[in-house]
Amino acid sequence: MPDVHETGSDACLAPQPSDLPPHRKPDEKTAALALGALGVVYGDIGTSPLYAVRECFNGPHAVELNAVNLLGVASLIFWSLIIVVSIKYVGFIIRADNRGEGGIFALLGLILGTANQLKPKLRSAVTVAAIFGASLLYGEGIITPSISVLSAIEGLEVATEAAKPFIVPLTCMVLVGLFVVQKRGTSGIGKIFGPVMVIWFLTIAAAGTGAILQSPRILTAVNPWHAWNFFSVNHLHGFVVLGSVVLCITGSEALYADLGHFGARAIRMTWLGIACPALLLNYFGQCALLLDHPEASFHPFYALVPPPALYPMVALSTIAAIIASQALISGAFSLTQQAIQLGFSPRVHIVHTSVKVKGQIYIPSINYALMFACLILVLSFKESSRLAGAYGMAVTATMNITSLLLLIAMVRIWHWPLWKALPPVALFLCFDVSYFSANLFKFLDGGWIALVVALLVATVFTSWTKGREELRRQLYSGLLPLNDFLTDLEHHPLGRVRGTAVFMTISSEGTPPTLLHHVKHNHMLHEHVVLLTIRAADTPTVADEDRLRIERLPSGFYRLVAWYGYMETPNVPKVMRLAACFSLPLEPTKTTYYLGRETLLTAISASPPTGWSNWEPRFAFNLTILPAFMPAGGIQLLFLDGSGC
């Protein structure tokens, strides 16, 4: 019987600072985390006042500008921020943390961790829903920078009509500059995000307070009767306006996605103490201004600002919009990395821009794809009002998926009885479904863009996942059992040379094809042979004491399985150093790493593989299994061609 060892509390496995996943330092205070959260988490939702109220009273779906509608819109905004953001996300969603991490993939991992409680069909449905929800965030990542920067620079048009021809070119210049500097990392810029957003929220709160003092009756909008009256007066037209009201809660998903960076306490403190009050004051202020000055509906946000402060406000708005865009861009990078770790996406080149913080990454292919998409949107729509039609579909669809996943988490993980879990989720879905349904009226106005992007990304994710499984089945279904190989090795010994050979394989069972090719061509083996498999866990991080599984086999062989969370980057040298603590022989200068390379040839079949739909792409492609966690220089690497399929 093989000798199996699980890593445990061995002294040599004491965590080293450079080995651990990025956790918060114990001496970091909540106030510092809250300041950072203000700059990263609330950039998107914090810049929504630039366009949310204006879109309710301008454009093809606008309602008439009168007291009933102004009080109704203000009431809808108030209760949306309270129910959707304060109660749903801040009160419930961020409680569903996966070892301190948040985001839709973290929620998926949390639910899939209860595999023994989920039926296969439900498990598949949950996975597909999470993949589509994550794909929708790419659509939001394209629209947010475009509409935020364009809305901010449009403030110049409020100051002077002469600036109108320069708005689109200036917007494109800002967007290009924003994406070009991504390769330098966000560590330096990130230090000023928090203070700038403090200034931003204080400024918009002050501007709104001044208008409220001039027309305090707007405060009666906290009475939900005004929202009800709004629908009773406007009927279906009032329901359509919900597609514009929802703009006030865009960015809510960021509260959950950035949970692991700042913690629930800092996020709650910042929202309830600064962001939410400032946003409500500004929204109420814009509606109060329009009660007395309906002519300001062209851009009520900038109408709150005294003329001498207009240009500084445009500059501050542009900076805030850049911060909001940065958060979505960084989120797209992190989302891609998590998808790769979970096996949903092909590997792409990832650049770590910080030696201290592992979460700060840069993905060139994603960066420039987003940049060109944003430029195309700005050049096509030219005005933020037209672009607002494309905004909302992705956000509201993701909100619905998150609410449904929350219900499963409540019942399966928190073990709430159904009668207790259904009422809050039903309330959340009442808002979510209404918002999504209202946005369907904007589908032809641009709402289709986010859905098309999401469908393309989801197709890549699901097809890649199925393709990996098919590849695994084709390559490893006929593998020679490792016990048979070792038995044959005992009866027909090969020459052995000093040192250690590490054969990296995607399967933790059977004899790797790379090893068979090595024996076939070289007729020899190293003194010690390690079969190394890197596996992805459903959790964001894996503790070092749980990372390895070592199986000691006959004839100097070892089976080594290393687990990594989807928020981590595998590192082979560190894996081998941990394994050395269990007497696994390893001398860096006498260790050779062998990597298999499988070439897939183009093959078009009349019928799809099992489980594949007729419309899914079944083209083959050249695939080289070259992990992104390649060892550093000085280590020998040997590539052996595997059998193609």
C-alpha cells in the first residue's frame, strides 16, 4: 500500500510572509480600510449622480417634469438605495463570504462546497448562472468607463456651447490615457483614490444640501406613497422610467466583489457613514432644484454648482469618473484571473504589477479589448444620454442572479428554513425583476450591447470548460495505470541517474504520457521521480497546511497534488519547498521539470461530443500546456510532445 501523508503542523511549514496569500495586516485599522474602500468600492455608484436624475427627465423614455414626478423619482431613488444597497448588499450579500472573499465566483464556490447536498441538475444550473452573471460584469466594464468619463466632460458644455465639439475627442483621450497607464499598476494611483473620493462625496453632499435648504419639501419623498403615486399617475410610462432610476444603484456588485480587500466592517462603515448620506443629499438636491428651476433639467448635477466652481467641479468629476472606471477595469482583470483558476477560461498573459500585493495584476489582452470597446461606444453614441440606454441591462441581470444564488446559500449553507429565507429574497427580487423588466424597453436603444458581450464571454467560458473535460477524457481515458507501470519497472529495471525529475501532469491518476515518452526515448529515469498535479479549489485561498497531498510510491516515485484557490497564483518552487519538509528529496541544481505539450488538430465532426449543443464551437486549436507559474531561471525545463487528438 502506498504511504500517504497529509501536510500538517510541521515546524518547517511555518508560513513565510512571502508565501502567504494577501491577507490584511493585523495592525491595519478599520479607518484605513474604510478610506481605501471609499476609493475603490464606491467609485461606480458614487458617480451615478452625474446622469441618473437627468435620464429620468430627458431622452425617449423621460417623464414630464412636474412636482408629482420629481417627488416620485426622489422616492424611488431613496428606497432603491435603502432596500437594494443598504439592506440587500450591505445587510445580507456580504455575509455570504467565502473565507473572507466576495464576488459571484466566491458565492459559486461557497455553494458548490455543498456538493453532497446539491442535485446534479441544480449544481449545473448554479454554475451556468454564475458564469453568465460574471460574464455580464464584462459588459458593465465596457459601459461604465464610457458613460462615466463622457458624463463628466459634458459639464464643459454646461459652461459654454463652444466646448461641444471637443467633448467626444477629450473623452477618447482620457480613456486612452486611462488604459495605457494600466501597465504601470494601480499601487501609486490607489493611494490617492480614497482621499479624492472623500472630497468628492463631501462636495456633492454640500451641493445637494444647498438646494434642499432652498426647497425642503423634497424631503417628503422619503414617504413611499410618493413612489406609489408616481406609478398611479404615469402607469406603464412610470414603469419604463425605472430603467433610468436603476442607474442610481449601478456598482452595487462592487460592494460584494471587494469584500476580501477591505472586510465587511469597513464596507458597512463607509457606506452608512459617508457614501449613502452623500448620495441621498445630492439626489434630493437635484430634484429640489428642478422643483423651482425646471429649465436646469439639461444637466441638474452641474446646475447645483455655482458658476465660479463649475470648471473645478468638471475636473473633480472627471477624476472621480476615472476612479470609477479604474475599479471596473481592475475588477475585469481579477474576474479573468479567477475564471482561469476555476478552469472557465483559457490562460492569458498576466502581469503582476506589485511585489507586495498579489491582487494587483494587469492583463494586456483584456485591457486593450476593453479600451477599443469603450472607444467604439463613445464614438458611436457620442452622448451620455444615448449611452445610458445601454446601461442597466447587465447590472439588473446580475442582481437577479445574485439574489437567486443568495437564496440557495441561505437554505443550503446557512441552513435557514425556507419560510425564513423566502421573504427577504422575494423583496429583493421584487426590485431586481422590476428593474430588469424596465430595462427591456431600452433593449433596442443599446441595452443589447451588454447582453451580446455577456453571451460571447459566457460562450467562451462554457465551451472552454466542456473542451477541457473532453480533452481530459480523450487524453486520460486510456492511461496506463501507474501501478502497472511501477510493477513493470520492478521487473525490468531502468538505469537511474542522480537527481529529481518533476513531471507536471493535469491528472492525478494514471501514468503521465510525458513520463512514458521520456522512458521510451531515453531508457532511463532519475533517482527520484515526482508526479506533480496543480488543482484548483472552489475557495479563494488555501491555507498552507491544507495545500499539499503527498503519496509515497515504490521505486523512488512520489505523487504530489497541490491545491490553489482561484484568487491565488500557483508557484511550483514554493510547492516543492513545502514538499521538501516531508523528506521529499529535492536539490534545486539537480532537479529537472518535464512539461507535456499536447497539440490539438482541427477536426470538424458531424455530431457534437456528448453534452455539447449543435451551436457550440467544436473547432480545435493548438494548445500548449505551459502554466503561468513557470519556475524561475536556473531550473532545467524539458518539453516532450504528447499524443495529439
